[in-house]
Amino acid sequence: MQDKLVTVSAPSRLHFGLLSIGDLTLRKYGGAGLMIDAPRTEVRIDRSEQFALSVSAESRPAVLDAVKRWQSQFAPAEFRNVDPVELPVKISVRNVRRHSGFGSGTQLAFATAAALQLFFDQPMPSAEEMAMALERGKKSAIGSYGFFEGGFLVDRGVANESVAPLDMRIDFPDDWKIVLVEPNVPQDDTVFGETEAKAFKDLPATTQTEADSLSSLLQQKIVPAILGCDFSTFADSVTEFGYRSGMFYEQVQRGAYATPTAQQVVDRVRSLGKFAVGQSSWGSTIFAIGPSLKSANWLVEKLGEHDDDVVLQTTVVSADNHGVRCQ
């Protein structure tokens, strides 16, 4: 059997917030986010005499699900309706800690399917085709488009579509650096899966006026600030956007952020100077964006000076304007 190796490396996604929830708006959800160059999800596929899977116990079901969905939609005919154990591959996965605000579920599913496409010499589907096949992007399509394209992205939200149309994608300034702040909080404090589904069902619906106001902030402040490298306007606007979008979930979070610890981190960052600060998705990751590497490193140093009970893991990363890397 001839050796063959494919490696797919996917960026992570930060989500700045949704534009709406519920059924009172013309389009549901929508929103904006940014792809970042770390942490990354990596899927490697080697030719093998028999099917093998090297992945954490937590992520194993998700990988198998992605493999089966890939088979049903994209696999060569001889592998389309067979059990995964008949695939002549070994799949090795190194992925991001799940349910932390990095969009790891979408990146893992997309990376698995993309690696299989390349391994079996199949044409790469579009982001929309991939998202529909893998049943991703039902509330936010930022990670689906961002997997392929990187950058700062805005999705339009869904009306009758299965996947929200991409409204805009632009490069993010290379000089602006992102501090990832991950509070040491129990996994039980994060919202995902059935808990998330129930939350969206029970939360008060956003009005069209509220959605239009957030969309205006995004289109008239945030996007022009990125295009014009106007960091001051960007910082103020993203912080406001995240807070106002976060307040949609006040009934579940008891505030704009997922936990009292998250609120404490946001307050601390804001007290230290001009940074764009917010919670990615449901958390637990808080992001703080500065205008330079120097400012990001300074923030990390200042956050480390506090001697309270909140344990913070901080990492400085860059925007990823490229998207998936394949070899």
C-alpha cells in the first residue's frame, strides 16, 4: 500500500456577538467574528491497512460524526455507504479545548471533512456546502466561512436559508494583537449543547429595532474602523457591541457575560486602558485586542500582577487572514 499523508490545520474563531435572537426580526442571529492563528485544530490522515482514530475521548464522537456525514455527502462511491471501519485511513486529531468560545466544534468537523476530501482526491466543497453537509453554522456561520477564508467576517443571519449568507469578509490589521484570557472556571459553568438549545428557546426575543441598532454599530463603526486602522474607534465599538449583544442573554448569564469571573476580567481590562474587550460566544474565553504587540504584552503583565483568587491563563495571538492550511 502506497504511503500518503494529508494534514489540515484550522484557525480558531472569536465571536463578537449575535445581532438578534428569537422570531421577531426579519433575519435571526447574524453577527461578527474574527479568525485567529492560535490555538489551532489539526487533523492528520495517513493511509492505513485498517481504520484507526487517534483523538481525545471528548472529541471522538464529534470526529466520527464528521466522518459519517462526509461519507454520506462527499465520499467516493465505493466508500459512501459503508461502515467507517472500512475506510483505509488513520485519523489523528489535535484539537482545541471544546466549549471555550473558540468555535472548536465547527473547526474540528470542517478540518476532518477537508482532510478526507484531500486524501481521497475529491474537489473541495464550498463553505455553504460543507456547513449543510456537516450540519454546522445554524446560528452563526462565521466559523464556516472563516475556516476557508480567515479574517474578520460578518454574516447576515438566516431567513429561509440553512446557512447564513456571508455579508462581508475583510483582512484584520496585522499589528493589532489579541490577548486571550481564559479564566479557570468549571466546565459546568459553560453553556453548550442541550443547555444552549434550551437557553435560546427561553430567552426573550430581540426586537427589529434592537437588531438594527447593533447592525448600525457594526457597519458604521466597527467595519470602517478596521478598514481605516482606527484602533480607538474599534476598541470602543467592539466593547459596546459585545456588551449590548451579551445583554440579550441576561436571563441566563445574569449579566452581559457568562460568569462573575468573566465580568471581573472585563472590568479589569477596561480599567487598564484602551482595549477592545469582550466574551467570545458563551465563553469562557475573554478577548482583549490591543493596537500593538507591545500593548498586548503589557496587558498580560498587568493582568498577572493581581493576587486575587481568579486564575487566568493568558496568550497573545494574531488574527488569521489566511484560513485553513493544508499539506
